Amino acid sequence: MGPQAVKSYRGQRLVRPAAPRAQRAKQQADYGRRDVAGFVFGALQPTTGEVFTHTYERRTMGNFADFLERLEAWVPQAFERVYVVLDNLAAHRSADVLLFNLAYPRWEFVFQPKRAGYLNLIEPWWKTLKSLALKGRRFEAWGEIEAAVRAATLYWNAHRRPYVWGRRRRHRVPRRFGFASPPGSCLI
């Protein structure tokens, strides 16, 4: 997930007027310059819906290699092949990642085409994580964001289900033909 700054994140809250005359909702201006920003690294198993996240203050090649080591410990050894879908970030193609791939041959890295983020299943899940961890809250330090992401990940894993790509299909009522029915569909 991209850089997350220590600031207030917008939320949806109902504002009830205190007086008989409604007043405008006010919020203190927040420029997010309190502490360092950081990055959230994550992995998703679509078949089970289980998620693994870890936070870092910087997005470096070393941090990504460290995340892969943590991920190796998280993924069960019963899986013979582990496919990792990555974008074309320079840290994903570094020498540390190549050395990791040599050390763990069951891992296979698949790079998605440029400007095709929709092919990576974790991209829509980042929106879910933001709404669980960050939405409607104000953070004063990076440690608070780390704790919120950790709590949201634990909550998601406790209530997980297989992750379905795309929108949920809703039941539709079949259309009835009326006065404006298309030609050739008259009922006699």
C-alpha cells in the first residue's frame, strides 16, 4: 500500500445539530506533518482470504527482502509452488529478491504488465484495509498506524472468507414487459 502519513483520515460520521438551528460541521485543519510516513507491505491468499501485513518506515530493497523472509515463514510448507504477483517496482527486481528466489525455489515471481494494477488481487483489498484501519481516525504517531493496521489484519483474518474478484453480484428481479417492450417480444 502506498505511503501512509500520520494525519486525519476522512470518515463518514453523522453530524447532529446541537441547537435548534443546524450549524456547519467543523474540523481542525490537518496537514499531516507530525511524524514520519511509512509503508504497508501485504500478501493475500485469495482461496482462503487470509492476509499477512507488515509495516516499514521506508520502501527499500532490504525491507522488501525482509518482508519476503517473513512471508516464507507465514506460508505453509505444504504448498509446493508459491506464485507472487508483483508490479514493476525496482525493489521487486533487486539482487536481494533474486538471492531470495535462489534460496527458496518454490517461489515464482510473476510481474504484471505496466498500468494493469487491476490484475493484482491485493489492490482492491487495500481499499478494504484502509476502511478497516484508517477511515475516520486521527493518528499522532507512526506507531498508532502500525497498531491500527495490525488490529485490522487480525480482524480480517478472524472473519475471512475466500476473496472474490470484482463486485458482488446482487439478485435482480426479472424485467416484466410493459407498454415499452422491445419489438419481437410480444406475448400473444
